[in-house]
Amino acid sequence: MMFRLVRDLAAAGVPVAVACRVLGVSRSGFHAWSTRPPSARSVADAQLSATIVAVHEMSRRSYGAPRVHAELRLGLGIRCGRKRVARLMRAAGIGGICHQRKRGRHRPAPAPHEDLVRRRFVAEEPNRLWCTDITEHPTSEGRVYCAAVLDVFSRQVVGWSIADHIRAELVVDALQMATWRRRPEPGAIVHADRGPQYTSWVFGHRLREAGLLGSMGRVASSVDNTMIESFWSTMQRELLDQQHWTSKAELATAIFEWIEAWYNPRRRHTSLGNRSPTEFENLHTAATAAA
């Protein structure tokens, strides 16, 4: 450590002899250290650090040490310790994205459906329990609204809709995409909050038409829809808060690309054994077929 300080001081214009005398080290020791070839450990750290930086860039600079370590181990087959990954990320000046702010909420309406979930966001197979909600984000042209339907089993976004309004059609379109894509069996549950879009007649009608059961949490309780809240928090910090959006079209395109090209097929989830939602479902399908 002292020799590194001598080197840094020398680079700043301080004579080596002066730096060595102040820090209490010998000039011969410093010169021997500075001409010594790098150790095998240093070379290995440099190589691993380059791979870590590439993985961090691949994750859109969103992954912290746990997910970078998972990508190295599961995606690239590189065996290394998580603490070593964290140390090299600190040295490289990179890290995961932290949440910066909370969103406001709309005034809830009376619930036309009972709470069938009761905070137990667990499903044994796909298309048995979905949760849905709306988020919003500003652009220079005005706000963009996004409704999403999330499959609780795999955390996969099975339906979504983006618009410049927050009418009931927004959530109906997201539900319609989910039912077209997944063809759920009658009796599947769709859990939402008490926003006016979800208490509307048209949304309830679409649920009944598809044979789905509506479910709603309590008023002003984010934990009653905690899984979709967690999804919005991820999108907020990894995408929405990363830049200023100049147009509605720009943000809408970015949300579409983030969900379909990154979140569903590639983003690793610790709750899924560091698999992506798509990979987790594919493994489940293969295991079911083999059973």
C-alpha cells in the first residue's frame, strides 16, 4: 500500500526520495516493487475485472455484485467468489442501481372483488395467479402510462399496454394481451389494487368473459400487491430514472424494449434461482414434460 502511495505521489511530481522518507519506506524497496512483474493473482484479477465490466454493461449497468456473480457462474461458467466480485466492482467504480424516489398513487375506489391472495404471492404453475398495476413517468411532451400483467409463478410480464392516458382501456388492453398470449384456464386469479381502472365495469366484464377471478387488496396498502410493486421499482431504477425522456414515443419504445428484450428473456432474479423469467418457465415446462 505504501509503495502505491509513493508511486501516486511521484506521478503528482513529488520526488521519490521525499515520498519514501515521509512514508517511511526504502527507495530500494520501492524500485524493486515497481519493476517486479505482476503476480498471477493480479493478472487473474485484471482478466476477471474486464469480464465483470462487460457483464455490468450487458446488464445495462443495473446489476450489483450478486447478479454479476450469478451471471459469471451460471451464464459464463466462471467460478469465483462473490466477495471477490464485489471487491473488483468497487475497484472498477461500478455497482448496481439503487432506487431514488417513490411514485404517487391515485385515490382508491371501493373493491368489487374480495382479496383472494391475502399477500401470498405463490403459484405452483404458470397462469394460475397474475397481478396487475399501472405506473407512470414524465417526458418533455407529457406523461406516459404503462399497465402490466405479471405471472406470479415466473415473474414474467405476460401482458402490457402503454398509452398517454390512464382510462380503463389501458388496463383492459394489458389484460387482453395476457389472455391472448397465455390462454389461462377458467378460475385463474387476477389480483389488482382498487384504482378506478380496475373497479370499472369494462375490466370486470373482460375478467368474466375470460373466466378469470378478480381479486383486490385493501385500501392504501402497497404490500397487498407487493410483487407488481417490486416489478415497478425495478423498472423505475433500471430504466425510467436513468435519463430524461424527451418524447412519449421514445419512452414507450424504451419500455417495450426493456420488457421484451431484457426483463423477460435475460434479467436474472434471485427469487428464481438467478434464472430469467423465460428460462425459469422453460425449465418448468421441460421438467413437467419429462415427469
